[in-house]
Amino acid sequence: MALRGLSLALAAVLCSSTVLDAQVLVVPRRHDRPPGPPLSPREAVAKMTVPDGFTVDIVAAEPDLVNPVAMAIDEKGRFWVTESFEYPRREPGPGRDRIKVLEDTDGDGKVDKVTIFAEGLNIPSGIAVGHGGVWVANAPDLLFLQDTDGDLKADKTEVLMTGFGRTDTHELPNSFTWGPDGWLYGLNGVFNYCDVTYGKDNPNARPDHPGWKFTCALFRIHPRTREFQIFCEGTSNPWGLAINDKGDFFVSACVIDHLWHLTERGYYIRQGGPYPAHTWPIRSIVDFTHQKAAYCGITWFDSDAYPAEYRNTLYMGNIHGNCINADVVEPKGATYVGKPHPGFTAKADAWKNDQYGVIRKTGDEKDPKLADLLQANDQWFMPVVQKTGPDGCLYILDWYDQYHCYQDANADPEGIDRGKGRLYRLRYKDNPYTKPFDLAKKTDDELIELLRDSNVFYRETAQRLLAERNTPEIRQKLIARVKAGLANPRDPYRELFALSDAVLGFSAQMDWQEAKQDPVVHAWKFRILGDALAAASPADQEHTFGILREALWLPDPRVRIQVLIAAAKCSAMEKDVLELLIAALSQPNLDPLVEQVGWELLKGHVTRDPDAAARHLQAAARTKQVPSAAILDRVCDVILSDPDIPCATIATLLASLPDLGPAGEAAAVRAIRQLANGVQSRAVRSERLILLRGYLEPVVEQAIDSASEGDRKAALVLLGASWGDEASRSILKKHAALAKPSKDHATVAIESLKALIAGGDTDFLAIAERLLAAGGIPKDQVLFALSRAENPKVAEIVLARYGSLGAGMQPKAIDLLCERPQWGLPLLKAIQASAIPRTALNLNQLRRVAGFKNEETQALFRELYGAIRETRNPDRDRVIGNMRNVLDTIPGDPHSGQAVFKKVCAQCHKIYGEGADVGPDITLNGRNNWEQLLSNVLDPSLVIGKGYQARLLATSDGRVLTGLPVEETDQQVVLKVQGGKLETIPRSEIEEFKVSELSMMPEALEKQLTPQELADLFAFLALDKPPTDATARQLGGSPKQKGR
């Protein structure tokens, strides 16, 4: 059916990056109180809290430094800083932004020379220096700027890449960092949509190159070949990349978990937006949080300028916390576990002037330590970059602005402070300042010795300079050192990294591979081999593949994961790679990260050749290479999801899976259930269903005739009932789960109801009534099952039970009745008869019903509700003003508000671990201050991140659905709908499909709740912790609450 009424509503006027009429924000987002006036650099430093023995130096400040965004330090110790006056401008093109070079020419620790290297830029969000020029992220381009005449002015510009998005300009490409392998790495955020191709000056450019479409990702570009790659994907708005002494990557991310270990080819949990088909997202490495949830910059610190307890630590900028957090990581298999730093020794008066309780404590209550390395005690402090400098100290680049959030910058662009910026040094005792130097003047041997320096700055910079020289002599010296074994316990692998950065002939790489080393070295050998395979001949690939096959059985998971990644790059060995990956993922006690990255590698092979994958599984009983249960399920899922896979292959696969042992038997059961779901969702239909039944009906009949019981038989009966087999339907209806429904058989009852509905059984209505009336049966799942039925009488039984469903279940019943025209009319009649209140339908549901074609429905809808607006309601500003006044006069009870939240919000939102995971988890999001909370709850369509834009679709059988995308492929769309349920809709069943510019969240909440309920709800949401927590604090500016 058409979305005639809905299509009008999709013309939204605002989205997340719309610039609103300027509005001064008294309490900006994520501030607990008004930020107050800005402080001078000296005043700001005087307020900072740092550990005992430390001081903060001002290295540079306004007017020499303003609006700093990104920073690099070169081989002379000069600071290359990008400045942006254009932020948050979305339009590409020339701008007012620039790159400055800051120098301390006399060694007194302060910048005394400033040179503008380049101008005319537009939010230059990333910068790195090396290989003869300056690498700059200036979306949509990645630029390579050169100074060809030595005057420290850019006079040559190359566009190496283009197509980086500007849909969200606080998630632009950023954090340019030289990797341990010599590639230049960068990050991009989840709501910044990119369609990247090689730029006009890149030697790899060609008209038919497909390019790369991505959002949140870690990418890399090779400084010599200019080749571009996506290294891994996922997380949220990562801004900061750190690399530890083992060459592993860590990023700090916003909104979701703050610390992630990233591995090549991994796909990590996303903050929002759909995943590619069959993705198995990898989790973060932390199970704790610091204050608030916005991070900018991260560095792995190692320098003798600080005491030992400060080294080997990840320091990251906490924008909203106005501080520098500190985490440590411990190895765990192929990955790490992140933990808070145990704390830093505090000065005697550390908490003397802690007026607002922001200086965090950790450790012994009687003798506490500082939880954070630095607390600015100033809400203007915005640490965007942290780096180790030539003197071994930590340098902190400070944007310094009252507006931390992108939304604030859009709401009040004139309120952005465009005249301040600071660069600080965190100095321990009298650590000496660095006199002018130039590492480029050092000999090869001197640079090789610097690879063992105690300061990570010199180790990393020396590695880059050696890579730039890249002579045969350097390579031979590095090979000799690697073969000699580990020499520097502080950074034992730096020489190996430098070698990986060199251009080696393939035979030379094979030569030094023979050295016996520790697991990290062994892992890096395979990582280097993998990068070399792209340019290797088919013969070299075949030879290397033999080595990789033998290495597959090495015990250390850090080695195994690199073996798999390298093997997947053997493009000339497609079938052998599939076999190797299945063998690797058949090993017992698989490391979780090896298993998940291994699946990401295997997935593409199975998708390209599902027949071959099925043959491998059929042969697994003979080869004894049975993948883990998780892998087995996913392989079967890909095979069964392929609409072109022969039905004979499916039948053979199902027959062979039980031969693989318990894991195979369980996989067979799940595969049969997946086929049943496919029949129920109509993904399997028409000729394909006829063919499938031809192969599997005898199997179903045999199971029915068998005296034995078990999960496989039960799954086959569900499959038979789903396509209408009379004997299967009879078995289900006689089962105690339906005859005498109870909590013990709830799952069987729901699955049986779904099968009976799909199979066209006429008794399903009576069974559904019985289940809705029974205790212990999840009513929301019964309603969800009924959504697949087309019978008009569904509305009768749901409306008859509406009054007994309870306040938490009634909205779900309404949502069901708004899915089909034949149910929408009885619902409107019930509203007309006052059996259901008019306010029971939220705006999204009203839009759906307004789109039904039936003339009687249309007429009754107009009588009850009038016309539906086509855009966001501009009157919401007035409503917010009125509600602000109401809430000021009615004290709310946060304990009662928690119950209101569960009734009206928890169907889509989580808070403190409870609720449905549809929209954003609002534990740490959307409640930055009182004004933002009012706006987000009462005017939800004002600001919508693109990752949270709902999809509205109409199916060929008459359903209208609204939900957030989990997966969007050529075969199907998976939506997360109200209540957290997943709806899988085959593309062949979709008649119309639209991306909504309006929020899924109902707009007129004040009409659904009493004033006291609203006050209670806002009291609950205005606390930063559950109301049962005595330490919970209210948002600044929120009204007085009961009992507080």
C-alpha cells in the first residue's frame, strides 16, 4: 500500500546539523552550571589541579594561537597546528582557516616564533608532517602540501584523496598518526558520511575505481605509493589514536564506551546506523566510565621525564569533564582489558578549593589519590590533542571555548569564541627544556640508536626519518638488529617497526622471517608479510600461503590473528583461503577476538561462494575441521540468506550438519528455524518455497513419523506448520504450550503461534486470545506475532483485551493496530466511542494511520484528528516555554518518575541498563543540561543525528512499519522497532521505502501524561544517577525535586 499520508510527513525541516536562529545558551550542553567568563592563560593554569611534583607551563597562547584543532611535532621540535575559524561550517570550499608553525628558538620552553604555513583552508581537522611535506585533512580532500623553496610557506598542493564528508563537521577525518608500519592513519566519525576516491594528483586514480563508502572507520594511506585502505570500522566519533610499545592501536570515542583496541579487518560496535549484512560487532575493552562521555585526543605515554607510575599509560582528553583521564591496559589473549589508572599522588591542598566536587578521588579514602592526571577546574578547557614532546613532557592543546558540543555551535555560531587557544606543557619538577635541534641532520647510525631512546618522541621520529631515507644500508642494519633479538626492554619492537616501514624485496622479507622471536615479533612478521602480499606474484603468494598454513597452529592468539589477516590477502588463492579460514576457526578454545575478526575475514568468502562453503561444511565430518558453534551458525546464516543458493544444497547441508557432532546438531536446529522464519517473513515464497518444500517435505514427514523427540524434530514441525503442513499444525495445536499455556512453555507457545499464522491456520485467533489471557506469557511477543497476520479480526481480539493489558503493554497494542488498514479503522472507531483515549496514539502512529487509503478510515481520522502536519511543529518552542513554567511550580518525585519512564520511554530507550535498545542509550546522552533535556523530550524532531533517522516502509501485504535500521542490504532490511524487536523485511516485499527526517520519538508527550507525571519524569531524567543513589546530582538549572 502507498505511503501517501506518510510521504508528506517526511519533509522534515530540521536535522542534526541545521543552523538555528542564534540563541545564547546560558548553560551549554554537558555543563553542570554556567561556564562563567573565560580566564586568561595564567589564570587558567593557576586553577588547574595536577599531581604532586608537577606544574603546568604555558607554551603558547592567544594571539599566537587561536582555535587550535590538530597538532603535529616535527623533527626540529616545532609544533604544526591547524586553526579553524570556519567551524562548524558544512559547506566545502575555500575558507579562513590556516596552519601555523610554532617554534621555541631559544630553548626557554616558550614559543617565540610563529609562521603561517598555509591559508585558505576550511576546518583542517588532521595534520601530519613527513615524507617531504605536510598531510592535511581538509574535507572533502586529503591534501599534501609542500614547501619547495625553503621559506616555510606551502607553495605546492596535491589532492591525494577526495570525498570525505562534511555532514557532521565535528566528526571530520582526524588524528593523523604515523603508524608503526609506516602508513599514515586517520579516523572518521559515525555521522560523517564519506564516499572517498583517489584525488586528481594521486597516481592510483582511475575513472573506474569504485572508491570507498564508509562512516566510522580507521583508514590509512601509504606515504610512497599513495595507496588508500580501510583498516577497520566501527565505534562512534573517535578523535584520537594512540599506539603502544607493541604497535597496537587504541582510540578514544564519544557517547558509547570510551576506549577501544582496534585490529585490522575488525568491525566494532557502532553508535548508530546500520551494519553490513552478517556483521558480528566487536566490543570495547572497558566496562567502566569516566565522568561524562566526550573524548578528544589520546596518547600512549612513555618518557623518563616522568616517574615510572606515569609511563605506559593512555592519557586522553575529556572535553566535558575538562580534564585529562588516565587508563592502563593489560593484555588478554589477542586484545586487552582497559582499567582506570590506580591514581596519582595529590598535593597537600588538592581538594581545598574543589567548589563543585569535580576533582575526582581514587584509592584509599583516608589518603586518596587523584583519579585524573589533570583537572582544569574551568569549563572552558577543551583538550583536543595530547602528545609527548622532545623534552619528554606531555603537551596539551586546548581549544578553549565555552561550547563543547556541536549542537551548541550550530545553535549559537556567534557564541563560539574565535580568539583563544592554548598549548600547555605538564612538567615534572625541574625537567629541562629542550634546546633547538634537528634530527634530520643525524646520521643513519645515530637515528638507529635513537630507536632505543627513553623518550617515545625520539623513537617514533627517528623511525619516520629512517623510512624517508629508506636506503639498502639502513635496511640491512635493521635486519641484523631484528635477527639479533630484543635489545631495549622499554621499546623492544621499535627496530622491527622501522623494518616494516622499509621497502623490501619479497625475498628479503622471507629471509629475515626465519629469525626465532617472541610472539609479538612473530605476529609482526606475519603482519608485514600480509602487507607485502598485495604486490607479490602468484608464485610468491602460493609459497607464502604454505608458510601461513603451517603457522596456523602456533598457540599465541596474537600470532594467529595476524596469520589469518595475512592469509586473507592472498588474492590468488581464493579457494585455499576459504579452506584455511574454516580450519583456523575450527580450533578448540578460540580466542574471542580471533574468532570475531576471523569471521569478518571468512564472511566475504562465504558470501561470494556459498556453494563452496557448504561443501566445506559437508566435508567437515571427514576432515574433523568443525568450526566453532558461533562460526557454524553464521556460515549457515549466510548460505541460507542467499536467494540464489540451490535448494538441493540447502537440503544436503541440513542433512550433513548433524554429522558434525553436538555443534553441528545445534546448527542444524537453528538453520531449520531460520528457514521457518524465512517462510514466516515471506523471504522464502512462491517458486522458491515450492522447490524447498519438494526437498524438505520428506524430511518433515519423517520427523513427524519418528517416535523420538528432540529439538530437531520440533524445528522441523515449526517449518512444516509455517508452510501450511496439516500434520505439523495439528501437532502444534495439541502441544501443552497452546492447549494449556503457561510460563514454562512461553517460548514454544510464541513460536507455534507465529508458525500457525504463517501457515494460514484458522484457529490462530482463538489461540492468540488464549495466550493474551494466560499468565506468564509475554504479551508483547504475542502482539508481535500477530503483526504477521492479515486477518481483520486481529483488531477485535486486541481491542477486547486492551483494558486488561496494563499501561506498559497498551502502547504496543496501539502500535500493532497502526500497522494495517484493516486494523486502523476499528482502532479509530474505538477512539470515537471513547473506549480508548485520543491521546493514546503518538505522532508517528498518527502519521501511519493517516496514510491508509481506505476512505472510511480517512474520513474518521479527519474527524478525530484533523490534518497531520507536514513538518516539525514550530509551536514546540512555545510548548517548551509553557512546560518550563509548569515544571518550575510542580516538584517532581524522581522515584515515581522512574515508573513513568518505564511506561512511556523504555520501549525505545535504555537508562542505567534498563529499557529497550532502539534509540540512543540516554544514561550519558541527551541530558547534558536542563534546556537540552526539555528540548530533546518535548521537541524530539529539532535535532536528529542521521544514524537515528527512522525508516518508514510499506509492504506488499499491507503493513506499514517504522523503525531504526540495523541492516540494509540488497536482500533485506532489518528494522529495530518500538519495544526493541527486530523486523526483517525482504526487499521483494517492500513497496515503498523512505528515510524519515522526523524523530521516531513522539512529539506531544505533554498530552499523554498528567502534569504531575511529567514533573516526576523530568525529575528522574534530571539526575545523573538513579534516584536510589544518594550521590545523584541534579542538572544545573533543573527545578526543585521532592525529597531533595
